[in-house]
Amino acid sequence: MHEPDPALTRLLLDLVGTRMGLAEAPLGRPADETELRASLKGLLGPAGNNPAEVLRRYTEQIEPSVISCDSPRFLAFIPGAPTKAAALFDMVVSAASLHGVSWLEAAGAIEAENQALRLLADLAGMPEQAGGTFVSGGSAGNLSALVVARDTARARLSLDTRAPLRIAVSDQTHSSVANTLRIIGVDPLVVPTEDHRLTGAALRAALLADQAAGDELGLVIGVVATAGTTNAGLVDDLAGLAQVAREHGLWFHVDAAYGGAGLFAPSLREKYRGIEHADSLVIDPHKWLFAPFDCGALLYRDPRLARAVHTQDASYLDAIHAEGDAEWNPSDYAYHLTRRPRGLPLWFSLAVHGTDAYREAVEHGLRMARHAAERVARTPGLELVREPELSVVLIRRVGWSAADHHAWCARLLRQGVGFLAPTVWEGETVARLAFVHPGITEEAVDQILASLAR
């Protein structure tokens, strides 16, 4: 199994070359479970199979039944659109079996990853000492950061581990934060939003009301702000929240998994005012920064606090822990130990294309969102739910039910026109388009909206 196999190498490299040579990735299609299971039956057993036959099953059965996030017509959820450079370098990372646990074992990979993290920290305006690691995505980043928030508060306030704690969130906060709080044993203080946005004024009012009622429910030790909500692409009042967090000694965590890419766009910079005060920040390059799955950037204002929480102690790990801060071990900044250097494809693509190209690609998504909004405003039967703030557009089809929206989305996918998923806004099912891919065109957007208006 470990001997060089030139024929297998050529077989797979040819497939990669074909895929990378496509002007536009195929959208894919849903699959029938019974049919798919039958088509793959018998491949795994005591004896192996001809690689060409296994690859045929993949290309004919598996790949077509996966909706391609890198298709420009993937407009559901938050798509992904890795650059060719990033996707190919991800193959290099895998082929070299690179890992990125510690400086001792992977200094070159970690230094390159840290360059990419430094670029993101600089865009956010975080201080020079800021740093962190790449994790699998926003969920892992939120979990790792809020564990640090919890344990730092316990240490700072000399609290017993059984003392109840809470973190302020809004009703628009990503579902992974609610899951994180449950996992780490911290309760939420849910703060009402103003027009679906968490504000400093609302947080201050909630804290004052909570103090007046007593602290039997637990001390509030942090707040989670969102820079780019998944449902509508809204950015919270980061400056106001940062100010209240400082006044009350709260850990200020910013979940910018989707929207953090907007830091590349000068046209959006004012919306992110206050993000520079974050104690921890999550940005997912596999969303709007064109890296392959799975790649989430986790940054801390003071990485020493994270290291005090996440460093794992074991006799076999003594060799990787140097005295002081001389060596950077990514395993010290999140709950992980074993990890692949998932930030390298982003680093390679940034180095190849430059930040100007990234700025233009992000701005393209913003332009497509504005184009869609303008087209909706001119189309009878369609209404804009709200003006797009980032690259998500919500559209009301007058007179349609939830079933109508779902049927429309299913029809578009069957026809290969696009992959969309409706969402619910204030109790109403509406159409939702998320623009990430730089290859999406005005003509494709017009085609989709025309089908919605019919």
C-alpha cells in the first residue's frame, strides 16, 4: 500500500487536472439513497479493486451526487469558492502528509500559516501581539475562544468552577454559539436585538436590568457579537458592544465566520468599526476568502490567555513545549492537538494572487447582491425584504407559501439553474441568495430572479 505507484498517481492527477480545467464547476444533483447505495456496494472487502474501477464509481456516482459549493450557481447557505491555487495547494499539503501540531515538527508550515493570520489580524486592526491558529471552522473557533473566555474569567475573578456563568448573545447569534455554551456549561443571557442587530445600548440595558434582578442566574463574563449573520448578512454594533464590554469587564468575542472577509472591502470598512477591540475573533476563509474546506482562522488579542487554557500537558508532549514564547505551537490555541496545516492553501493563494485580487473578488459579491436588489425593485411580484448589507439578499415572492418556495428551489436544482434554499424571516418563508463566488454573473442572477417572478 505504501509503495510508489506511478499509474495510480497519473490516474488521479489526470482527474484533478480535468476538474481544475473546468471553466465552471458542475452544480451536481440530489441522489436517491437506494440507488446510490447499490452503485457503491461491494467495493469494501477483503480484496482490493482496480483503482480505475474505484475511480469510475467515484466520477459516475459519488461526485455528481454532491452539490458543488464551488459552482457559481451555488447560492444556498454560505457557499465556498476556493481559488484554483488554493485547491491545488491543498492537494500538495495532503500529498506531503504535512501536519501542524508544533513548531518542533512543523516550523515552516506554522510560520506560513502565521503570516496569513497576521494579515487577517492587521485587517481587523488587532494589536501586534495578536495571534492564534487555524481550526476546522467557525464552530470549532467559537468553542475554543469561549472556553478561554470562561476560564480567563474564573482565574481573574477567583471563581469556583461550580460558580454559574453567563455570556451575552442575541437571538441572531449563530447556532454554534448556543451549542458551545451548552458544551462548556455556560448559560446565555439573550439580549433583544434592534432590527435584528445587537447593539451596545441594548447590551447595556440588559446588563443593568440583570444586575437589578440579582446575580442568582450567574455572573455575565462575556458577549458574542456577529459580523455577518448567516441569515441576512448583518453586522452588529461592534463599536458600541466593545465599549460596553470594556465598561463591564466582559470578554468581547466576534464571530465573523462569514462576514469577516468584508474587511478586504474598503466600501465596508466603517461597518466593522470596533472589531479591533475583540478579545477573540473568528473568520472562516473557506467561506468568502476562497480557501478549501476546512479552514477557520481563530485570533486572540492576547494569545497568552489562550495558551494558559489550551496547552495540553503530558509526558510525551514535553518535547514540544519550549520555555517562554519562543516557539509557536498551534495546539496551544484551540481544543485540538493533532491538526493539518489547513491555513497553507490560503497562504499560498494569497501569495500567488495578492490582496488586491482578494479585495476585488469580495467586492464582486457585494456588487452582485446590489444588482439582485435593484432587479427585484424593478420586478412586479417581487419585494426586497431589506437592503443587503453584505452579500446576502432576502426576497419576498408576493403570494407564495413555504411550499411554493421549496418547490421553486427544487425545480431550479433539477434544471441545473442554481442551488438555493429558502429561509424564514420574521415568521415568513422567503427566498435567500448568498453571493460568494466571483464567477457569478448578472445574467445568471437575472435568470434566477426571472424564474422566481413567473
